[in-house]
Amino acid sequence: MHLLKFPRSPSSFGNAFFLVGHHVLDIRVFRKNQRCFRASISCSAVRNGSIEQLSDARLIYSVAPSMGHNQESHPESHFRVPAIVNALEEMQLTSKFRGPEVIELQHFEPASVDDIASVHARAYVSGLEKVMDQAVEKGLIFLDGSGPTYATATTFQESIVAAGAGLALVDSVVACSKIKGDAPTGFALIRPPGHHAVPQGPMGFCIFGNVAIAARYSQRVHGLKRVFIIDFDVHHGNGTNDAFYDDPDVFFLSFHQVSY
């Protein structure tokens, strides 16, 4: 797949490109005439090394496997992220083998309630946090109105950590783009997945819309003018679609299987 820069408006401070798989978020920032963004950069990139070190990398990645969020024999298993990491290790594509070319962000903050509420209804966010007591008592619960979406005692906390991994990458890629035009790509390997989660609640194994939250964050915090999201999955990313249906500054493109 080739990545193309799309047209910018004269007032644009920059544009973001998000390529989405089922557990993967790929972030790229395109800037206009090397201008600075309006917002300040958070300290997430600094905690993981200097901005100069990050800007020299070709890839910055974060991992949030959510090992406590799991239902035995469920296809959306907590073994998925470790399996992907192991495969990358075997191919010598991680920071351990690629030195300064590939850098892992190992310290990042969970997403805040305000970050999550930029996409999801606050009533849903607070309600999910409250039902964690039930999950602690029962071990596993199914969330109302969401089909087969389950939750465990750690689901809420691990979900905001996963969303935070995406936000840290946005911070880092934007910061690097201020130093040089060819900024590194951000790669988030996270779960629970998110593209089915609608603004009003969970759906289809998905808790929070990680990609949608990262896209809103890039607009709200860093002043990126337009966002292009490509969702590549066997299923339509209906939740991400719903989140931006009325937003002319976000272009959502979904490649998915259609049954006839």
C-alpha cells in the first residue's frame, strides 16, 4: 500500500494519517511548510528519550497487551499481542535488534476520561468503570447492548492504558515532525480492539475506539487540521465511522469483507 499526501487547506497546521488493523495503529503526520503546531508537546516523548533520538528513528512503537482482559477460548485472546511481538522478535524487527532505527515507548500515561469522552458518551465511560465491581465479583461479565463483548476486572484500566499508548505515539510523532520533515511512523500494538465501539457504548469485542480517540486528540491537542483513517479488517469499522460521520475534517476509508 502506498501512502499519499492529500491536499491541505491554506489554514492547515498539518494533517494526520492513521492506518488501522485489528490490533495495529499506524500514525503518520504530514506538515505544511515546516510550520510549528499550535499546541505544546506533552512529556511522553521526553520520558522515552530525547526528541532528537526519537526523530532519528524510522519507527516508534508502543505495546499494551491487556493480559487481564481475556475470556478463555475467545477468538479475541490475550495471546494475540504477545504472539505478534514474538513474531517481530523472530524477524529481528524490534528495538532490541534495530537499535536507533526502531524505538519502543515503554512509559506512557493512560488516556484520561476527557480523552475517552472526546469520542464516547461520558455516561458510558463512567458506567463501564462502575461495573468493574461486578467483574471483580464474577470474574467475567458481558456488557449490555453490545453483543458478545465481555469485561473482566481489569478491562477498564487496561482499556485506558491501550488508548494512552496511541496518544503517546501521536505526541511523539508530532514532536519529531517539528524537527525534521520525514518524521518516524508510530505503530501501536494494543488491545482491546476498538473500531466497532460506537460513541454510546461497546460493540463487537471492542471497548473504546482507540483510533478515533487518537484522531480526536491530534485535532484537539495538536491542532492538526485534517485526519485520514484507513481501516483494513475483515469487518467494517462501524464505530470509527459513526464517530466521524458528521466531521468534514476526518476522512474514514474502510476496506472490509462484504457477504452476498
